[in-house]
Amino acid sequence: MSAQRRAVGGSRFLYDSFDLAQARIDAQERIDTERRAGLEYRLSRIEEALERLEKRLWLAVYGVASGVIVHGALALLVTRI
């Protein structure tokens, strides 16, 4: 594109800075895309870990609840004998 501009006329110093700025913008967009992909990957891993933790916590809650129920049932059986 800069060759086309030079053919029309003007100094290369008028357009080189714009080409450099566009290259920097393109590089920043690629970096942003990679960072976003990395962030999404890490967030998905965190969400998976939280789901596993939630399953473990519910298992613990159900374990404690069943222990309390069994303890209450045994107490009732002892009092009836």
C-alpha cells in the first residue's frame, strides 16, 4: 500500500510512520487475542475445579446428614429396648 502512495506522490516519511503504527496495532491485537485465549483457558480450569469442589462439599453434607439420621435412629432403637 505504501508503494501505491509513493507512486501518487509525496515523501516516504509522510507514510512510513502510519505503516509502523498500523503494524503496532496489528501486533497488539494479536497479543490481545492470545491473552484472551489464555484467560479463557484458565477460567475454564477454575470453573472445573469449583465444580469438583462443590461435588465434594455436597458429598460431605450428605455424609454428615446420614450420620445424624443413623445416630438418631440408633438412639430411638436403644430407648425402645
